[in-house]
Amino acid sequence: MEHLPESRVRQILEHATGVHVLVVGDLMLDRYVSGAVERISPEAPVPVVRVESEWSAVGGAANVANNAVSLGAECDVVGIVGDDAGGVLLRRELELLGVGTEGLVGAADRSTTMKTRVLARRQQVVRYDHEVGVDLDDALAEEVADRVGGLAGRADVIVVEDYNKGVVVPPVLDAVRRASAEHGVPTVVDPKRLRFFEFEGTTLLKPNAKELSDALGEPIRPDDGNWMEEVRARVGCAHLLVTLGEAGMALRTADGESLRVPAVAHSVYDVSGAGDTVTAVVGLALGAGATPIEAAVVANHAAALEVAKAGVATVSPGEILRHYRAFRSR
């Protein structure tokens, strides 16, 4: 399918700028503390980092939203933030990106999921996390579900990003399914193992190889079309897209088509955030009217660009189009 005409890729990307996406799931804040190491602590055999700079970025489901707006789309997020400094920072970062925050639900008894990385000359020394991994209580789950229902009317696609932090619970999933049916919009789900088999009815399920293998309890066979069909039917999705890292992607569609999409990255600098980029691009492409095969091809080129950048990064429509053109001309 790499013979997809460049004009079609351009058309999909142009239409994606008119897409409104609703992202539902586990929102995170990534914090970075960077400095120099000149000595070892006299208190313990650990380096002393003299702090020179600090910054924040959005992560998890919020990074999917970041990718969506970077591609020119409009986006709302639905998820939980704590009544803490991390929640204030996360809300501010989303607003600065132009992401709609009406769907944020405050939770006084839950901390905002925040991952803090301490860097010494770009080398990570330690990471410490603030998070609550237990499921939302009934009241919070219903409030999140209500936000989904309230915002879905303006969405062209709904994306669910599950990081097993307790937001993607049955009432929220039911709200997504109802909204998808009521408004006739596709759903894209990036699952984790805990609720892997609870996404029945999803338009496109996008696990990575490890997540799929762990959930099934067996090695995956992405080159076996019959096996891919069995798994697709078992998880109850219309289309199954498995990301395979340096081996690319494998797709099985509802009408029985199988496709192996080879990786097209020229270089791999950092794989952080690549899955979020794929999820966002696939969602936007489907919302823009692309077929699952077309969406997978475009997302594959977006992922190649993302892994060539340092840290969690986003890509632009122009970058994707230029990458696709260069690949076609090789």
C-alpha cells in the first residue's frame, strides 16, 4: 500500500485539519529537571545534580491530544486531574496547546499522574512518579462519562488512551460506545493489558506487540492472516492494528484484508511517544474519511518522523508529506 498516491496522502492530511477529535483516558504531566553532575553526595553513593533548568510537557492521553493539534485538528480531552500543583500545570499546558479542557474532572482524593525525570547532561539519573492506579469510584466514573457524552456531539472521532491508571473503567467505556453509536463516529483505542478484552465494538484497536502478546499469553503471529483474524474477532474490534516497533505494523480489517506495513524510519533516536503519535494520526485519518489501510500507512510515516526526534515529540502535516515523498522517490 506504499503505492498510495502522494495526492491522496496530501488530501487526508488536509482533511485532518478539519477534524475534531475527543481524547478520553489517562492524562499525565511529564516534568523534567536538568543540570550538571560534578560530585557524588556525601550522604549516599548517588550523584548530586545541580539544577539548571526545569520544564513540563503533556503525556499519556494528553500527548495524543498534543499530536492532534500539532496536525491542525481541534481537540477536547476528558480525564482526571488532581487538586494539586500537577493538575494546575497540566491544565495550563493543555490550554497553551489549544486543547479544550472542559472535559477535565477534578479529584480531591487523587493526585495528578506526574512523571518527573532528573537529567544530568541529557542522561536520565532517576525518575519518580506521582500517581494513583486504582479505578475511579462510581461518582467520579459517572462524572467522566457525563463529560464524554457532553462533548462527543462535536467530535468526528473518539480516541481512548488507556494507561491502566484507573480512568478507562466500564461506565466511561459505555459512554464512549453510546456516543459513537449516537453520533456515527469511529473509535480508536490504545489498550493496556488490564482491560484488554473490554473494548468490544471499537472501530480500530491499536495494541503494540508486547501488549498483545501479554494479553493473549502467547507469541504473536502478525504475518499469519488467519491468526490475525482470530484475534480481531476475539477482541471484538472492526479493525486490528498491531504496532511492531522496528518491524513496522500489521493490520487486519473487518472485510478480511491483511496488510504488513514495513517500518520506514531512516534513524531511531528516541521511541518515546511514538505510540501516541500513531494513535493520534490513525484517529485523525479515520475522522478525515481515510480507510484503515490508508490511516495505517500515513501513521507509519508519522511514527518514523517521531522516533528520529529527541524525547516525546510531535510531527506536522508538512513533515509527513515530505517524508512520504522522499520514501516514494527512493
